[in-house]
Amino acid sequence: MSTDRKQLLPSSRRQFLLHAGGGLGGVALATLLAGDQQSHASAQPKQTAKRIIQIFCPGGMSQIDTFDYKPELEKRAGKPFDPDGNLQFFASKPGNCQPSHWKFRQHGESGRWVSDLFPKLATCVDDMAFIHSMHSKTALHGPACFMMNTGFTLPGFPSMGSWVTYGLGSEAEDLPAFVVLPDPRGLPPGGVINWGSGFLPAEYQATTLNTKDPARPIADLFPPDNFKPKSTAAKRDSLDLLQKWNRQHLQQRSGNTELEARIKAYELAARLQLSAPEVTDISGESKATQALYDIDHPEIGPFGRQCLQARRLVQRGVRFVQIYCGAENTTAKKIRPNWDSHEDLPRDHGYWGAVLDTGAAALLKDLKSQGMLEDTLVICTTEFGRQPGAQGSGGQGRDHNAGAFTSWLAGGGIRGGVAYGATDELGFKAIESPTYSYDLHATALHLLGIDHTQLTYYHNGIERRLTDVHGHVIKEII
């Protein structure tokens, strides 16, 4: 069938009825449809958040050592977790019940329980909402990270950041809409797929900033010295000619979204040569602000710098920033690459707790002092939790637990000082209001003014969405 013939055919059921009805019937139907569209528009959620900063802690942060207080676990300390020997954890048989390695205390006017691992975040609990009933479909790091980022355990699906920028676009002309700040130690399990655009047009994929070398924030952003134009006019002429050739090349290959996205990326790169160094240069921040993030500390400083850069990015119109606190667990143990504490949880969580505590608390306080927390949604999550039974020869580790973990949110319309859902008395399994990534994603989109059931993209015969066919908005924390 020719293209012209296709264009004459109705493209939807509503258009078919309009064509078929004709006359006054068509006018009446059009009026009804217009009313239906108006009522649908009025049903859209109210936008309370303009942007998102997500902190992702790969490796599996222990809920029972951080935010999920379990007095019963303390009472059963040293007793067999599974007396009958019927259970099998991810990589081990359950050991004895192991309570938190840190003491829990109540904080703030809300009286929320937080362990001593997070003394600085504990001062922010009245701005935070805790979801204690998170769980995953898998206890494998890579697939679980994919699920928390994309809603699917398989690779190849768009990340939440890509969906958000697809739905809302960017507020900044000279910065990307979606930026990722990986841990300087390396990439998380699954690598860059965690923030890919999947089957969405390639222009919605993230831009990764180089957190190892802030002076060169984006790879290959600046040309070598021997290729630099001699004058500003020569540079402008070169860019104009390159843009002309790129457009001619694209016209001959219409429909190639990757090519179009690449051209847009290079055009953005030209603007980034001015904007990116400025946004990553934190030397202009006050000494008090830099001290708040503790950027000079050899271990805590890198993540503090990431959090400070995230604030600077959203302040300049970036829609979605994702920060990674931890990397793939393939390097030497002494580097402590992430939260995956199979052998020595006090050592590993002790290290990462200080890192996350300082940077995340500084970010919340900084956003609040700048008047930005009310319309900036901050999310902190991991891919799954850890077991209440001890693991390892010394009993100091914890195995993977897909059945329970805690995520927290703040700002952007979140009701602070509240908790949603609950695990059993030992923190082993979510039993009250079990919550998946779908519900977290649906809630985040709702705060951005997006109905998660309406944000779709047609791919391979299916209207795909971030929440698949699941998800509900957690109204109790809004």
C-alpha cells in the first residue's frame, strides 16, 4: 500500500467513527470526544516535583542495619534462624539470628527509627518517607538493578530517567535532560544498561559525567590541541558546515533515531563545551557548602562531590540526575566497591554508611536551604536487602534478600516523617503492603504530574510503559 493511501485511512478508532458518522452525527461525536479529552486532562495528577535526584546504592544495603528496626531480632540473637533447616538463602544456609550491628534510636518529631550508622541522615527524618516493604523479583545483582532502574529484570528496557525525559523533556538548553554520576571506583552491576534508553529514541539516554576527573566532565568533549580552530569565527564556520553535512546525511536516512540522536548529541556537545565545565566546577561554592559535603575527605569526598554536582545540575534545569554510591564488586576487597557484605558487614557497611550519610544528608539540607527541596524529589534505594541470619565463618556477613529492603524519598510533594509498609518481626520478608519498583516508579511519576498508565511507547506490538502492567501510587506518603 502506498504512503499516500495510508495517509487517507483513519489512524484510530475515533477517527474512523468521525469519518463514518459524518454530518451532524460527526459533530456531536466530536463534541463528546472533546469533553472526554477535557475530563481526562483534568484527571492528570498535580505536579509537585519538577525534577528528580536518585541515589542508587548497588550491592544490597541491609534494611535491618539501617532503617528497619527489629527488637525481636535482638531477643533472638544467637539462636538458629531456621531451626528445621528447610530454608536456603541465595548463597548459603541460614545461620543464627544476627541483630543490627548498630544501635537504633528514634529521631525527629516523627520519632522515626534510624541506626547509628546514619547520624547525619537521622537529623533529616522529618523530611523523609520510608518504604519498609520493598522487595524484588530476583536476588541477582544485575537483574535486580535493572528492575529497580527499568521495571524489568532483563536488559534492554528504558530506565526511569529516560521515561521521565521522554515524558517531560528538558528545562535546560545547554545541558542534557538526564545525567548520571557513576561512582568513581567504576560502574554498577550491569554497567551502562542501567541508564540506557532501551527502545525509546536514543536522544533520551543519559549523559554520563566523568566523576574521576571533574576538569574533563564528558569524554571527548574537547578536541585535541592540534585540531582546535584558530579563531572563534573559524570554529563557528566549522560547526555550521558540520551541521549542514549532518542534516543532509540524516535526510537520506529518515527514521534512523540513533543517527538523529547522535547529531543532537553533538550539537549539545558544542554548547556543553561552555556549560559542562562551569556546572562541574565547584570552586565557586562557599567554604561552608563544600565543608557540608566534606569534599576534601579522601573517602567521603568523592560521593559528596557527586551530590553537590547533582544539586548544581538540577539547579540549572537538568530534569533527572542519578548518583551511584558503589560500583561493581570485582575489585580488590580493600577498596570496598559496594554494599555487598557477605563476609564482613560491619567493615563494608561501616565504610559506605559514612559515605552515604554525609553526602545524602548534605544534599537534603542544601536543597532545603536553597528552597529547592519542595519541588525536587530525592529518592534513595538499593536493589534488594540482606538476611536477618548471619553468614560467613565468623558470622559477620549477611546474604542477599530479595524479600525485603527499605527505600526512602524526600521533597517534591513527599510527606516527611512517615513510614509505609512493614516486614515481619525479623525483617525477613515484606508482609504489610508489599511494594515493588512499579509502585515506587508510579509514585515518582505521579509527583511529576504524570499518570504512569498513560506514559507509553509502542514497541513490537505492545504499548510499553515503565510500570509494565503493574504499579499503584503510594498515596500514604504523599
